[in-house]
Amino acid sequence: MNKLLLGDNLQILKNLESELVDLIYLDPPFFSNRNYEVIWGDKGEIRSFEDRWSGGIDHYIAWLKERVEEMHRILKSTGSIFLHCDWHADAYIRVFILDKIFGENNFRNEIIWRYKRWPAKQKNFQRMHDNILFYTKSAGQITFNLLYDELSEGTKKRWKGKKSLVEFQEGKRLVTKMTDDDSSGRLMDDVWDIAVINSQAKERIGYPTQKPEALLERIILCASNENDVILDPFVGGGTTVAVADKLKRQWIGIDQSVQAIKVSELRLQKQQDLFSKPFTVQLHKYDYDTLRYSNAFEFESWIIQQYGGVSNIKQRSDLGIDGKTRDGVPIQVKRSDNIGRNVIDNFKSACERFDSGKFNENKAAKNLIGIIIAFSFGKGAIQEVARLKNQDNLIIELITVEQIIPIAKKPKLTVTFNDLGLDNKELREIEFIAAGE
């Protein structure tokens, strides 16, 4: 069962069988009237998603609702859903999505994940929590395991070894028996104090919106049992599937970002041992024609983000540079096949204009000065890159789109029509012959 699936989660969810999973955790992009925070910190990526959010909160709710409807269908009758959100849209999500689809009676909790961060001066109280909306599919038999908070050291010290009884007088509790040996702790409430991941944490992978494993551990432990199936349709940095795997659950993780799937795959591989169950990665193949003839700026931003870089938010006067790597190396994107030598020469000049100091530094150190991404490169381009490296110490890397994402190309077909004349019923016979690669 354990699978990482690359593609649009709506289409993938529609292809999953009904009542398949026991627990769903989702952390969708948070809504903001300005724009939402892009997962990879890529400001240029905002442009490619503006159409999705430009309709305001109604558009956002409609986008999310159709996905939650599919999640409700594939959730078992004993299952639960935990939807992670913040103050921008939590009320809308509860009233217009979860109450409508799961029913008001199946609302269980609004969990407050409380954390601390560096305070800032502002004209309101500092926001230091996220909301997690907890619903079940039915009001009947559900999977819910009680969790306990560990007793504080003060409580343990106060009650350790005492043999007191619980007595009541007029409904008031007078004495409580509580020892270090026979108490599981305090029943957990709906306010969870869990620290955000600090810069030195072992679990930190550099994913901008990474959630702490302790948060997912609580959710998975309370709402599932071993071998249950856990689904995260916005898998991101892979925290949900990584924790599910550690807790001996089956899991499905979905994301439309190649980079997110790669990060999740690497994370899972690092924690595998001899007793770990195998998992599969299924990569959606992107249609060649759709990519080749899509909006130029949106494609540039998207493919750079898939590569792991940061795209340029400027559409004009960008000096021929469409983005850069995390190390600042310029990237140019061409939505073309058979890129020629002239593109290489122009890009070399663009890199020098973009940052002459960095250009000369990389040249002297024989480091990469730039990257060109295209569908394919001609012989002239390849030869020019080799010449620049050997003669001028200028290193340019050529990367095809297919090296970044899988591409499905439609077969080239040739159809031949042959007139075979009239048959014995005087009907004309036509022969069709289709041949292709």
C-alpha cells in the first residue's frame, strides 16, 4: 500500500477506491487575501497560482471543497479527518466545507496547536497558534485512542507515594489519589503545546512549512491503529508519511510538486531498516504538448520550482534570466526543442550582465556560471558549451525538461487512405493504414 503519488491530488483521489483509508491529515495552502505562502518560498510561483486564488475566499473554498468531497468518499465509516489551517479561513472551512460534507454532528474538536516564536510589535495580540479541525465520518463506532500528557514534575513530587481517596461532598472534590505508579498522566485536551522545528533539530529537512513529527505522532496515535491506512493529499516534506511509517501504519502521500516527492522519498529512504515495508513512487507523466505550448511565464516559473530554484518575478527587463538556483546561479528556460548555438552565446552575455562579480568569481574558480533548461539541445549548442568550458573556463549546464519531470509524448502517426474500389454490393471500400513511432 505504501505509495508516494505525483500529480494533481483531485485527479488521483478520484481514482482511489471508496472507503480505503482510516485517517486523513491535510495541510493545504493557507488562504490569504494577499496571496498564499508558496511552499518552496518561490515568489515567482505566486504568479502561476494567482488564477486559483484571484476569485477570493469563495474561489478558494470551491477549490478545496471538491477535494474534501473525494476524501469523504474514500474514508472508512470509522475514519477521521484532521484539516490543518490558520486564522485566514478556518471559519469558512468549518462552515462551508467540513460541516456541509461531514455534518455538524461529526465535528469532534478544534485542536489548537500552540507554539512560540520571536515576538513582533504590532497592533494586536501575537498570533502563536494554528487550528486543526477534527471530524469523523460517522457518529457511530470510530477509531479514537485516549492520549495522556505526562505529569509535571511538581505534580509527581506532590503526590508520589500518597494513598489518598477521591471523596465528594455536595459535588465538590475534596481529596484526590494520584501516584507516580498508577497514573497514566493527565488526559490530553485540545490545546497542544508543541515547539516548532528549530534550526538544529535532527528532523529538520529545510522544507519551509515543515510540521514537527510530534504533532503528526499525536494525530496518528489517537485516530488510527497499526496497519491502518493514512492519507496525506498535500504531502509536502513528507512528515505525515514518515511518522506513519515509524508507527507501523500503511500510508499514501500525494503532491503535485516533483521536488516535494523527491524530498519525501529521500526522507523515507533514510529511515528505512531491515524491518521496514517497501514503498513505491509513482510519477505522473506530464503531457509534452501541454507543457510546450503553455503560458511562457507560468511554465518558466513552474519548471524552475520543480528543479528546486527560485524564479524571477519580473516578466520584462529580466536581462534574459528567468530564475536562479539557491546558490544564486542564473537559470534560463526555453520552451523549445533543438536549442542552437546562438542561445548559448546570448546566455553567456546575460549571465555576465546579471552579476559581473559573481560571473568572474565563478569563471576564476571554474564553477558553474549558468543553467539552461529546454526540451532538447542541438549539436551546435552542445559543442559551444564544450568550447566555452575548454577554452574560456566558462561552465554552462544544459538540462532537458525530461531530466526534471517525466514527459509523455503522443505517438507520431501517419495515416494512409487507399481506395479499394467497389465491393460486390457496390459499396466503396476504403483501407486505413496507420503507422507510427
